[in-house]
Amino acid sequence: MRTWLSEHFGLSVPVVSAPMATASGGALAGAVSAAGALGMIGYAAGPPDELAAEIDLAASSGRPFGVGMLAWLLPRFETLLDVALDRGVPFVSLSYGDYARYVDRVHAAGALVATQVGTVTDAREAVDAGVDVIVARGGEGGGHGRDLVATLPLLQAVLDAVDRPVLAAGGIATARGLAAVLAAGAAGAWVGTPFLACDESLYDEAAKGAVLAADLDGTTYTTVYDIGAQIPWPSEFGGRAIRTAYADKWHGREEELRADPVAPDGPTIWAGQTAGLVRTRRPAADVVAELAGAEHLLRAAAATLSSEPHA
């Protein structure tokens, strides 16, 4: 499948595995890249030497990969960006915060910059900041972001609004989903949730089991997990996670929770709505192979559309 993404990075499948800070380390990124897609390490905060070790692990695949960081945390952890750039990481995602201040720095190191957007205004601001790749993330997506627009409406609007490669994120788990966004004009898909339960994911067994057990309506978008844990995410960004009794109790009572925080009674399992499509634990390479089936679907659709109508 030839798109800007696959041509630029030499991929056989135009997919980026989302940089999920609690799930996607070097093992997962390397496995995705080795399978023909573009793996990403997610690293929000922590010792620079740990990030360096994850990068070295991903690099052992011999294939391109990327690193994703949180722009709102980077002023406290700028050394992490230096670690990634010094090791020649070719693709850096900076989202949710003042990422614009780092764009020139990434470009100077010869890498491309991506950022996740949840509105057309976000996308236009990213272009103005010099971002190379726009990730149109709809509200179906797992983890943090906006929940204002679903993926397909957002993707269509962003494709019409910007002159940069656009990746679609949120709600994409199978070959059908990838085929849909490629047909719409996306350069590829940004896929997270299907990789959460993979063998190489950093999620523990309980978290993987929760993803596998979730239904399509088994997640919720909320800020209460962060408020209760006193994690100072920018107020405009909530997160989508597996719904729990804690979220059911506190969602809609955010101000009360903020005034007197009560910590979640278990780990927050960030996941998107496509958790309802993830049913087996398997290697990351199998997920990439399934997504590669989008080519067959697109060719079949093209053949159908180009065939002579019946008399």
C-alpha cells in the first residue's frame, strides 16, 4: 500500500502504533516496525537512561520507529527530547501543550514532527507551527485527547483544511478500518488499542485481560481518573479508559472530586472503543498482518466500482 507514510519510512503497511506511555516501550515499537509498520515508544516522564534503553531496544529491529512525548510535561523533562534526537530517532510526536517551541529543535536534528489534533483549529495551528504530520484523533481513541468530534468527520474536515500528510486516529482496529481511512485520503492510521493486549505490550496481565473483556461500549471519556490521582493534565483534555465503578461514581462530580480528591481504587486502563474488537492476545506482528488486509479490501472495492454495470 503506497501512501506518503509508507513511501517516506519504507513501510509495507501504512500504520503507526500509537505512543502509549504506559504500554508502548521499545519491545512493542520494535516488533511493530519489524512487521512492516512504524512502531512508536510512548514516554511521558522518567529517567533519561530508561528512555535511552527503550530506544536502543526498538532500534534492534533495524527499522525506522518513533518516540511520542507530552508537550505539557516537556518543560520539566527536556532532556528526554535530547535523548531521542541524539539517538537519531526519525519521527517525534509532541502533543497536548506548547509543542510549537520544540518544532525547530526536532527539525534541526533531521527528524519529522507529528502532533495529535482534535479540531480543525488545532490542525491549522499545527501547520502554522511547522508540524510535518497531522494526526486527526477522534473521540473514539483511547488515552488522552479531545472528545469533540468523531474520527471520520474530523478526518474529512482536516484533510480539506491542511496541506500536510494526515493520519487518522481513533476507532481503527481492523483491515476494514484502515481501508476506510485510506479511501478517505489519509496517509495512514495511528492505531493504539489493538496493540494493548499484545505480547510485547507493557500492560500487565490484568490490564490486558480488561481490554480483552471490554465491549464496544465498555470505555468512558472522563477527567475523573486524572483528578482523583492528582495528575495535572491540561483541563481541556480528558481521557478514554475502561469504565469502572470509580468513573461511574465520580463522572459529573468533577468539582467535588477536585476539592477533595479520592484516588482511583485501581490502575486506570487507558483504551479506546475498539477494545470491543480486541479478542485475543497475540504478537504485535499479527495485528500488523491483519491490518495489511486493507489492501485486499481496497483492491476489491476498486474492482467493483470499475466493473461494467449489469444490463
